[in-house]
Amino acid sequence: MVTLDGKPVSVNDMLPLALTNIGHFTSMRVAADGSIRGLALHMERLVRDCKTVWSADLDPERVRECVRQGLEGQSRPCIVRVTIYDPKVEMGRPGDANEPHILVSVRGAGALPPEPLRAKSVVYERDLPEVKHAGLFGALHARGAAQRTGFGDALFIGRDGLVSEGGTWNIGFVDQEGTVVWPEAPVLPGVTMALLQQRAGHRVATVTLAQAKGMAAAFATNTSIGVRPLSAIDDAEFPVEHRVLSQLQETYLSIPGENL
């Protein structure tokens, strides 16, 4: 079931999103008990991005209500995606669209964490990286290209040669001293990353591709995967069982969920 403002969505409602692809979203993992880790941060993201994309205010309580309606009768755990867009948006006059609506879709959730990931480095920079927007062509094209050469996903490297993020995930490293390192670069401020930064010692620093390959371990984070070890970046292999990675996974799983 996909709903728009709490009601079943129609094809005509979806056409503007499909044809213009202007919108922003957040995805949240709903636990078996119905709680969501980082729920408040997800709501903050939606409100912040709505102001950036649409120059409009968004009522987080209305979003919560739409999510509750969208989850009715759904099996859990699951992933709920909240997309904010204006069905009246037009390609010629996107600036006229300023009445965003709430689209809720639900899919099944996999196990935490998923299998380790092999990433291929590619030179790519997302548009407006601080916003979790629906413009995913470049990121998914890079992911598909990486998969066609035997990798699981793409790791983005900026034109400045610095590591930034994955297609739909943040990347973190464990240096040779056992400290967690997050790349200093234009990236999406991920909710899972923020939750871990609140609870575990870390540092933020610029990371070149060569430095990344010399780290003791690497991992990906987002709401769907939690803390997922990286087994390789290009031809550089990493251990998927590491003391710090285990601590991060345990820390993440210990974070209590918030109720809608």
C-alpha cells in the first residue's frame, strides 16, 4: 500500500513525481515493536529539507500520522519511506510548487547487518548533498556500473580526490589506532551516523582514497543496514570482523527506538 496524505495514491498523483523527480525523502526502519531508532532526527531532516527544496514548512506531527496510517496492517520489521513532493509541480515552473504532500510507502526489511560490502571507487558528487532528495539517477547509475564489474556498490570520490559517501549510505573507517573516522566532505548527514557519533568516540577528517585503503577497517551506515562492514574498496581488502566494528554494531542495536 502506498498512500498520499493518508489516502490511497492514484496514478495521476504519482505522475508529477515520476516525470519531474523533484522531491525529498527519508527512510526509517520500523522494529517489530513498532519503534523507530532516530525518529526525531528523521523528522528534523524532513522539516529541514522541505524548507530547502520547497521553501515551505512541514508539520512533523502530520507526517507521523501519515506514517501510522501507512503502517496499518504491515508486517514488521519493515522499511517505511516518507517522500515529500508537490503533485502540482511542473517541469517548466518548478518554482511555483510550494504545497508539498506526504507520500508513504512500505517495504520489507532485511537482517541486521547485511552481508559485508565490496565497493568500487568512482569520481562522483551528488547534487545538493546535504539533502536526501529523489534525484538518484547519478548515484544509482554508479551503483549499477559497479555491480556490473563484480562489486556491490559505488564509493564516491570528489573531484578533489577525497572520499565522501556511498550511493545511499555514509562511510566510516577505523584507523590503525582503533579510532572511528568519518570523512570530512560534502555528504548527507545520515541519521545512523549521527546516532553513532552521539555515543561513540570518533573524529572527522579528510580522507583520500589512498588513506582509505590503508585503514584498519571500513563500514557503511544507514537506517536499513545499520553498521555494515566493507570487505573491500577496489583491490584493497578489509577484515569484516574487527573489535571496533563489533562495538559499533552493538552500540547501534542498543539504541532504543522511539514511538510514533
